Amino acid sequence: MSGEKERKINRRNYLKVVGGTVAGLVIGGAIGYLSRAPAVERITETKTITVTQTITPTTITQTITPTPTKPRRTLKILGFSGALGDPHIKVFEKFGEENNVEIQYIRIGYDELAEKAVSLLEAGSSEFDIIFQDDPFFPRLASKGWLVPLDELGLKKTADIPDVLWDLGSWPTPPYMGPVPPADKGKEPHIYALAHAGGPGEFYGVRTDLLEEKKLSIPKTWDEALEIAKTFYDPAKPFYGWVCRGIKGDPIAFDSACFFYDYGVPYFFDENWRPLFNSPEGVEGFEMFLKLAKYAPPGLPTYGCTEYALEFVNGRVVSGMINPGDVVRDIEGPGSASAGKLLWMFPPAGPKARKGVLGLFTMTVNKFSKNIDLAIDLLNYFISEEGQTIYALKGGGWPIRRSLWEKPEINKNPLFKPLYPGLMEYLDSKPIPYPRTTEWLTMVDIYGGYLNAALIGQYTAKEALDKAAEEITAYLKRIGYIKG
Amino acid sequence: MSKELYQKIFFLSPFFLLMLLVIFPLFYSIYISFFKGFLESFCGLENYFYLFQDPRFISTIKVTLTFTIITVTSQTLIGLLLAFVLLQPEVKNKSFWQTIFLLPLVIPPIVAGVMFKILYHPSFGPFSYLSMIKISPPLWLEDPNLAIISVSLINNWMWTPFTFLIFYTGMRAIPHEIIESANLDGASGLDILTKIIFPYIKTLILIAILFRSIDNLIAFDEIMGSTAGGPAFATTTFAIYIYKLAFKSWDLGYASAASVILFIITTTIAIILIKLTYFRR
């Protein structure tokens, strides 16, 4: 009897303790949340740097002198981890200092960013004011009405930034960039994304020192580029004639895109979203890509940025497709066998055209943000001459203001010096981006999967492209892009 | 509150938790599968209709089943062999070997995937040294026929210790006298394994097969870390396909329909194995 009584008391006590703890935590949390000191009283700037691919930030706090006239505000930015997001830090810091803004720069991996953005915006979250996106993914966000039209809300468009960059961030995109999805046709175009980092596309890189040794000239056509790849290919050394990204999906799709354009494919899809990439011109272009791949290292089908950059760094390759935004720091950095020896050029021509592929990382402003005005101010500062100079000199990124490319203090940087001559030619040529659609993530998985299948010899170029076209058409019919 | 009420609450809490954490997501997933996108518009069975016409979906079924058959068979056989060898009195330092065998179990699968990606690499991995003696390094992850074997090897490396552990524990529970008298009667190692050990641990073998089958039908991390489903679509398993549908395409309705099919396949296989394990005696 007494034992039972004891158990009752124990259970009651247990419940009291557990209940009390939970209630205490809830009340404590609520009080803590409600009694957070207003930001104006805090004289710290919080810079969040996360190098792992998680959303958990590591916070570094440093004290700065606030501007007394403006109330302290907070701007939360969701950006890229790694080298792509590093150059922004100094610009954000400076903006924060001058405007009494606490910038929380949360950085996550590339793969997670598109997913995270959709999850947050689908839920109408105002958690982040500015969200970075790779350019093929922002159309989905813009189409859903989750982004603010930057131009309408005060982003100062300047002619110093190449037109193609403004066009790349516009939705719907201008006709010269390809067809627009049925649901977005006729919508008034606005700039929803500030294209500003990475890219701007795939350059052709060739070791000029090696060309000189063999008295070869810089290739003007893909046929000449193929000859160079053949000449230097010696797997026994090992030394290779060609390298690029070969992984299924986006990497191989992006690195092979200009071959399609150069051999006569105007866009990947026609006005009605019927595939054009499997046309005879497309097949011919992709065959040239596959011919070059024969002179590549054996692991090419699994090569991403790291692998192809390593081939240049180790001095084991003469030429290839190179993306300045991804690899210029590695290839032109100290310790690289190719540093200072590589010509970064607008890719050679095909029989029908000489077109580059355009792709950059962008910054977008969340429509649900409570700091839209401040976010626009930050973007304006970012593209200002001062912001872009800091971005280049202190951050180490390439600025998007054309006038800065000619400033000696900027273009003497050995990392970027080789880039600027080609950069101008590249952007002036009006390169064509990936198809502008809300569905590219799905399409590129199918398309890039079949390109990879051709690269490993599972299909011929024509078979792979036809299969991709068939599967993508079925998908586009299912989602209503193609009627009937 | 009366004692009876307390008892009811305590007994019913796990049931409600189970409903909330297991049953509700399952039914919600089934519900979503009748919509386009994320609850955008009701489409009935359309997602299922398209799914069975989708060549990618059919291909993932083949890849997943091939992967599961290869891995479960090899893990069962190797696990049995390792356990049997370690059981032999001639083997010294048993604790040391057990620890070594079990080490891969503590490595996260995604890490194992990336680790093997580097090891397999024909230009940067250890196999690249073969080119110094004029032998082309094998294209572990680049050859579509070899890739499924390569990812199976990663899975085997990670999970054979699990089957080994189960079998070894089972074998150690067999009365020592039985094996000793079989030895005295002149039984061979194979006789002991097939006629004494197998009947004793038959249930454990089926349990190991059950666990490994269910786990490998939904294998994701090590494949994502090493091949991401490539080359081409050679290692795109169900889980990878569904992940891409859900979080790359954001076609949650279609992804949910695929998940429901995966659930049905996994449950069917599990029920068959459970029946074999528990109701055959």
C-alpha cells in the first residue's frame, strides 16, 4: 500500500518536474524572444560565414562604430558557400558600416540553395531579404511572383554593366535569349535578378607556351582546336589534349552548349517548346564535343570543376572549356603549372556561328521581405563603382562594371588579368543562356543524363539527343508546355 | 486524475505519436500524389498513369532491384564467411578483428561515397598508378556496366560488418559441444557450416536479408556521394530519382506517386521476408 503511494507520489513528482521544465522553457523562450533588445542598441556587426553545406552559421562578431543618425536595421542574406560567395563579404561589410545595418550573411552549398529558396518562398517566409540563385533557377521564383521587380523598386540600371547581364536577370527574358514558357508569355518584363558573379560562361582555355613551342597558332575554329588537342594528346606521359566538365546533368550540358550554337542550333527549343537540339546541326555540334572528349583524361564523364581545374593546375592538359567564375583562382593562382600561361578566350567558331553560353549567379530580393527598400539599397551599392571596386580589390571577384576592367589597379591582379580581354569580347557577343524556363532543373537532368550517356559510349550523339528530346517532350506535354 | 486515466494516457501516447510521425506522413504523401506539383491542382491518378509510362521510372526499378540483389547476396555470403572464419579456434585476437571488421559501420554513408569516388578516380586515385606500368586504370564510375558494381562495393564495404555482426553473434550462441562432437565425428568445415550452423542461424540470416533488403531498396547517400546516379542513368536508384523529382523538379505530386510505388514494393518484399522469417517454422 505504501509502495503504491510512493509510486503515485513519484509519478506526480515526475510529471511536475517534466511539466514545469517544459513550461519554464516555453515561457523563458517567449520572454527572451519578446524582450530582444532593439537592434539600434547593438553596436556590433554580425558577419556570418558558413563554409560547410549546412544552414547552421558560425558567427563572427566584430565591433564597429555605428552611424548615429540612422536606426540600426538587419538585413539577412542567403548566399553561396565557398569561393563564389567570398568576394561579397567586404562589400556587405562596407555597406553595413556606412548604413548602420547588421548584415547576416548565411551561406550554404550550391545544391541546397535552389531547394532552400523554393521551400522558404513557397511558405511565404520573410526569413531572408536577399537570396542568391544561379540564373537558370530564378525564373521559377519570378514566375511564381515570389521576387520583387528590382527595376520597379529602384535598382539603378547603368550602361556600364553589359546589357546581357540585365537581360539575363529579366523575366520574361528578351526574345533573343529564346522562348518563354506559355504561362509567362505576355507578362511585362522586369529585372528580378542581379546577375553579378561566377561565369559569365564557358571560355576556351589554351596553353600559349605550349602552342609556341610547337609553332601552332591560336585556334579560330573548333576544327583547329581539335587538331591542337590531337597534337598534344599523350596518355602515356600522361598529358591530355582536352578537358571540360563531363558529369551528367548541368555540368556537361553547360560545357557543351556553345557547340550546339556554333553548329547552327539557334536555341535549344523553338517557340512552341519543341526541341531543336537534336536537329542535324545539333548532332553535328555534339559530335564535335565528343571528338574533343577523345583526347581528354579517362575520367572525363565524372569530371566537375575541381577535376578539370586540377588538370590545368597539375599542367597535364593543353586546352579545354574553362569557367572563369569557377576556376580562375585555382588555375591562375600560386602553385598552378598553368598560371600566366593560359589564354582565356571567347571560344572558337563553328561552321555557322561563334556564340558563347551565358550563365551567372544572381541576387534576388524576397517579395515577403520586410526590408525590401534596404535590400535594394544594398544592391545599388553593390553595383556602384565603389562597391564593385571593393568587390574586385578586397573581395577578389571580377567586377561587372565594364569601366573597371580597364583600371590598372584592378586588371593588374594576376588572377584576373588574363580574363579581361576575353571577357569583353565574350559579353559583347550576346551569348545565349540556358533555355529560360521554370522547369530547367528537370529538363537538364534528362538532357545532361543523355549527353553523359553519349560521352561514355552508351549511345551515339544522335541516339542520345533523340532520346533526350523524346523524354523532354513527354515531360513538357505532361506539364502543359506542349499541347496535344 | 485517476490512475486508470493516467494508464490510458500513457498507453495511448505512443499510439498517437506513431500516428503523427508515421501514419500521417504516409497518408499525406498518398494525398499529395493525387495533385500536380505541390497541391496545385487535383489530377486524380494521372501521376500514376504517367509514372508507368516514364522510361526513367522503369529504369530506376531495374537499377534498384539489381543493386539490392547484388548487395544483399554478397553481404549475406561474405558476412557468413567472415563470421565462420572468426569463429575458428585457430583465429587469434578475435576482439581486434571484430573491431577492424566493424569500423566501416561508423563512417557516414555520404562520406564513404565521396571517399570511394576519390579512390576509384582513374586520374587522381590509387588506380591511376597503373598507367605507370602501361595498364589503363579501370573506369569504376565511368563505365555504366561497372558503375553499379562499384556502388555495390561501397555498400558492401559499409554494411557487410552489420551482417557479420548478426551472424557471428548467432554462431557464438550455438552450444560449443555440438560443434566439438561434430569435429570428433569427422565432420568437415562445410558439413559443420551447412548442417549445424545454418539451421541454427537460419532465422538470423533471414532477418539480416530483411534488414539489408529494405535498407538497400532505399539506398541513397553513398550513391549520391559517389555517382549522383550516373554515369548517364546507370546508378539512378529509386531514392535518387524521387529526391530529384521532389527537390530539383519540385514536382512533389509526381514524386509522392513514385514514393507510394516504392513503399508498396518495399512493403511487399518486407512482408514476404517477414513471413519466411517468422511463420515458416
